[in-house]
Amino acid sequence: MTTTTAVPRTANVTPGIIADLIAIVGEENVLNRREEMLVYECDGYVVEKSVPDVVVFPTSTEQVVEVVKRCAAEDVPFVPRGAGTSLAGGTLTVGGGIMICLTRMKRILEVSLRDRYAIVESGVVNLWLTRSLVGTGFHYAPDPSSQSACTIGGNIATNSGGPHTLKYGVTVNHVKGTTLVMPDGTLVETGGITEDNPGYDLTGLVVGNEGTFGIVTKAVVNLTRDPEAGRTLLGVFDSVDSATETVSGIIAAGIVPAALEMLDNLMIRAVEQAFAFGFPTEAGAVLIIEVDGLNAGLDRQAQAIAEIVQAHDGTIEKAITWQTRKEPEYLAIWKSRKSAFGAIGRLSPTYCTQDGVVPRTKLPQILRFITQVGQRHQLRIANVFHAGDGNIHPILLFDERDADQVQRVFRASHEILDECIALGGSVTGEHGIGVEKMEFMPKLFSPEDLAAMIALRTTFNPAGRCNPFKMLPGGAGCIERKSPGRAAPA
């Protein structure tokens, strides 16, 4: 795992620049006192911190354009940020600079049920969009676990997933177009409201770029019709192995659940203490298994899943039948799952969440390996993750005030991600690379692949001014340039 604390501050944010920013967005939308900005020193990846030189809260695309043009004129680096729920340090102002926080751009600009799209600003919280659609028969499908806080813009930056993306797809499958402010202040529209646009799929490039191409201020997103009905089952197992083997068994049977989530014993106990849903705290693991669609046939699918669970020495403890996803028991089980990370605060003052991916058939191996890593480094590790697509989220518990524990967390995380690669997987499924995982990119990609990615980033971000020192080795800019640029950390 990469540390960035040694990178010197290179930004030159003068009082004149701050005065210009105030003129653009208003004094109430600028923070420049250190005590005000401490909350922006990190995102959900708390082991790296860097206080920005100034935080700006634009309220329109036009203001973002003017702020970015001012940064370009003075060659000052800038970093876009949403709600700060990202978990790989993707919103750190490494080396200093201006943080452009989009949380005050929170309007739902248009909803077209007939054509099944919505146009939203980047600061719209994920859950707000679906709540605004209640009663229409439609919803926004991507549902990260942090959806009550995370923003659409942040979801686009890292191509976020979520429990229900096993069936419905991740963010890129639901974004039709974007409004992108380039690093020089140029405004570009990609995609649009139509189903298919001629030319290159620039929207597909923009989704997942982690803020290294520019700043997305608006998005056109797909709306998905609500399912007619569903069944949500709670499978209980004595061991993690049995639960993970069941995952492969369900998929092998040709069943594609809407969601397939796993919690291990440590996570079960934390969630049950926090929410008292009724999870069996003696269980080795539980699976939350959901199928939805036309009501006809759902009972048959649920029965087939129950038989697979029983064949792997598990039992179905709860079976929730629902029509609108508003039934109290349905809401309770998903509140427990999606608030699981918050429940960790009952177990530890600090935690670090990893985001590896392995083939589903390798889940038993990686979870056994995680257990061994925890024992070897004397760390408690809880697991709650998207089992259906092999996207694991081991949560390493520690106290950041203890330097030895921090180093053990770094080493343990490194070993877990290395093992994901060895098993044919990846080091991220939805949290992104950020500052945390840059050193793993040469392990995943050849020098030729990385050179192509750097060339692509340079096309969008030639001066390396937009979100420098993120995602790709080499940090801020291109390989060759006519004028000096920000050097990558040694």
C-alpha cells in the first residue's frame, strides 16, 4: 500500500486566488481556515491525510468552470470531492491544492418516466433519486452500501457497485451521458438521453476515471422499472466455507439473484448488536439471498435456493415475501446490511476496508487466507461483501493512534490484495485505486498497458493538474512535456 505523506506541498494558493474564488462562488461557499478544513483532510481511507489549501463549494456547472479556469491560469492542482465516503484516498489533496466539493450541486433537474432517464447534478445523494421516484414504478438501480450518503458524482468516479448490481449491473451500466468540466475549464458533453450515440463511447471512459479526467457536474442516468415482487432469504451456516460454496452452487444452478451478500461471525455480532434484526450470533456466516421479477416463478426459485442451501449444510432462517420493498422486515434486513460498516464502530476506533475481487469459486480460498493473515498480524478482520460477484470487503480493525497497528494493517492489506491477484482477481471492484493501491497496478497490467492508460489520461489531463498522484504510477502528469509538471512521489 502506498503512503503519500512524504510528498511535499507544491501548490501555491495565494490570497489573491482565494479572493477570486470567493468572487466566483460567494464567501459562504469557501473554507480556508485550517480548523474548518480538517474534516476534508481524508475520505473513508483514514490512514492517509492531507489538508487542502482551500475548499470551494460551487452551486452550478458555470461556477465549476470558472473555478477550474482560475486553477488553470495559476497552474494550481485541484481535486473533486463528493460526500467523502470513498475508501481509497481518491479525494486527498496530495501535495496541496484546491478541493472542489460538489455537495451543494444537489438538484434533480429532469425525470422522464416515458424515456426512463433522469438528469441529476453530481451532488445528488444516491438514495435521494430513488426516494424521489417512489410511487412511479421506477428506481435508480445502483445501490452502494453507503447510498444514504454517497453522491451520484462519486459513484461515477469509482464505478460503484452495490448489493443489487449482481443482477442489474454497476454504475457504468446506468449512466447514459455526462457533463464534464475538463482540466482547462472546457465544457464537454458525453453521451446523452438517447439509447445509443454514434462515435466513441466517451461516457464509458469517464465512468471510473476517479476524477483524473475532469469534473463531472451532471449525469443522465437510466431509470429501472420496479420488479413486480421478490423473495429475500436468510441462509445460516456453521462455517464460511459452507456459505461460500453455496454461492457457487446457486450461480451454477442458473439462478441469478438480485443480491447475494455474505456476513461472517464477527460482522454478524456487530450488526446484531447495533440493529437487533435477529441474525443468529452463533452462526459462522449468513447469506442474504434475494430474487425478484415476475411473481410467477419466484416461489420456485426460492425453493431451489433453499435446497442448495440445505445441500451445503445450511438452513433458511427467514423468508421474506415482498411486493414493494417497503415491508418492515425487508427494510430491516437491508438496513442492517447496508449499515454494517457503521456498526464496526462498536468493535474498533478505526478500520480499513479492502476491496479485492476473486472468481466466485475462489471465495473459500481467499477467506481462509484472510483468516490466516489476521492471525499472523494479530488483527481482527470482519467480512461483509458482495459474494455473488466475488467482490470481497475484509475490514481490518485497528487503532490509528498506535503506529505499530497501522503498519500491521498495511502489511496485512498488502498480502490480501496480492493473494487476490494470485487467484486471478483484482485489487478493486468498486472503491477505486486512489492513492492506496497504485503500487499494485504494475502487478495487474503490463508496462504497455500502463503506458496506454497514462497516454489516455494525458489526453484529458495533459498538465496533470486534475486530481494528481492518483490511480496510475507516475502520479500527476504525462511522460514527456514542454514545461515542468508536478513530479510523482519517489
